[in-house]
Amino acid sequence: MRVAFVSETVAQHRETGATRRLRRTAEGLADRGHDAVVCCARWWDGDHDTFEQDGVTYRAVTDGPPGEGRFAVSLPAALRAVDPDVVQATVEDPTHVIAAKAASLFLRVPLVVDWYESPGAGDADDPRWRLAAGLPELVLAPSETVRTRVRELGADGDAVRVVPNGIDVDAVRAAQPREVADIVYSRRLDADANLESLLLALAELRDRDWSAVVIGDGPERDVYERQVRDLRIEDRVSFAGDQPLEHRLAAFKGAHVYAQTARREAFPTDLLRALACGCAGVVEYHVESSAHELVEQEDRAFRTTSEQELTDALVAASEMEPMERNENFAEYDDAAVLDRYLAAYDEAGDRMSWLEPAAVAGAAVLVVAVVVLLIVLL
């Protein structure tokens, strides 16, 4: 099977949850013997149109950095050159999804949209986002939280599937524990990190014996380091910065508790890894975070909704028997998640086959007209 991925920005430009997910999926398909071609803005040196890395072919749709070229205008020609069996697009820009739909209709192949982040405030008022939600044969979301938001944009509920992020279960099993701290927090330290909730709870427990490590970096790190000093727990909390996966897994294996307090999280992959490593999980519930979904049926985890509940949960979690592996999360192995992508491609193809050729042609003309209009207006 040849899968054409559509994303102007890829991990080689900037690492985000969406770009990492695309890269893992494309490389996983390539490892299985499928052809994975990523249509993106050029990120490599030289003037050649394609570049191969880790079994994946990257095709330049535009030459400039993301956002500077007319990606949607050039996309149909790039997809025609790829001649895919299925097109999978991200929603970095809804116009790109609409252009991908026009191309997929002319090529008579299904469009699948991998919708990683929840729609933003006001997106429901933008017709482009509603088209991006309603035009694909299938929309894939990493969690029920994102799935609900996409359906609120007008996507057919029967056409939205949850496909979580995968983890390398073999790497989890093979990781050797390293006793870095009792409690671990691991995430980019941005405006949504909400590390202050955990720090305040830990300050309430200063009379107990504990240590904590914060893994990750970001624009709010200085703020949190200052807060640790203000709370007078700097001798108990360390900041490790960004760490490679091998080091994170070792820290999870050696820790007792993993805390997740972020306000916004499409899918908390490090929480999943930590739970698989045997950590007891403490998750603070937030409406725009899907973290609670991973712990709703898990005995070794707590969901909290208040400051006092968070503090109590940290105590209860610390009193649980230590573990170095939790097989309840083996179902999230990369291979099993990739099977769900392949099943989605087959289902999307079946959905498109229901359309009569005349209907496909008519829809293609309509979508192209919409694309042209949107591009002119923009």
C-alpha cells in the first residue's frame, strides 16, 4: 500500500505531538513494507524534489519554510505524482485538508485526517474547519476528548475513530530502573504544563520523605524553578531538562509515582509509558486533557479534581507496592496501533467505494471550486 501523508510541517522542521505522531506512523508503515510518502515543505538541503530518511520518502510541495509558500495550491500536483492508495492529512491548516480532499477525489482514493489537537476556540465559526471535519472519509483522533471536539465541529460521529499513540512495549520491558526520584513529572514546560499544581501539593507534603524530578524544558521553566525556590522545596525537586527516551524510561522504572497535571493534552504519551513501567499514576482532571482516559479503569492510578484530592492521591500512590512493569498497557504497543491505522485505511476505502463515479466527479469539482475560492480570499 502507498500512503501519502500531507503535512506542511514535519518533525524535521519542528517537533510537536502531531509531527512526532506522523513520523512514527510513516516509519512504522515503511518498516512493514508499505510505501510511505510525506508531502511537506522542503526541509533538506539541495534542489532535489524528494529525500529519503528511515525508509520514508519526503516530497517537497513548497521550497520555503512552512507558512511562507502556497502549499494548498501546489498540493494536488504533488499528490498526483505520488499516486497513492490513500491520503492521510494533518490539520495544521484546514485549507490543506480541503485541497487534499479535492486531489483524493480526482485520484479516486480515500482521505483520512489524523486530527491530533483539539480544535481551538472559535474554530467552529470558521467554515474551513467545519469542512476539514466533514469532508474526509474518516477522521482519526488520539483520544475521546479530541474525538468529541471534532464531532462538535460537525464531523459525522460514525466517521471519527480513536487511534491512540503507540509505545515500544519491548523497550519498556527491557529498560533498567534508575533511581532518580520518587515522583516524576515529564512534559514540555509551556503555558499548559500546570506544574504549579504539583509543586503546591508537594509543598503541603514537606514533612514527608519524598523527592521529585521534572523532565522537560520550555518557556516556563524559569517560572517553575523560581516557584520551587519560593516554596522552599528546591532541595527536593530537580529539573532534568529534555532527556532521551532511554533515560526517561529508566527514570520511570525507578520512580514510584508519575504525576500528570497539564491543562491541555491531546494524548499523554509519557504518562502511558510511565504506567507501563509500573508507576502509580496521579492525574489532575482538566476538560481539555485526555490524561484521565488512561487511568479510568486502572487500579494503580488516581484521578483528582481539587488541590486536596491531588495531595491525598500523591500520598496514597506512594504507599502502593512498587512495580517495574504493568502489562495492562501492552495493548498500546506500536505494532497494535499501526494495525488500527491499516484497518482505518481499509474502512476509508470501503466508505469511498459506496459513491458512484458521477457523484465522485461532481464532488471533486465542487471541492476544487471551494479550494480556489478560499485561497483567493486568503
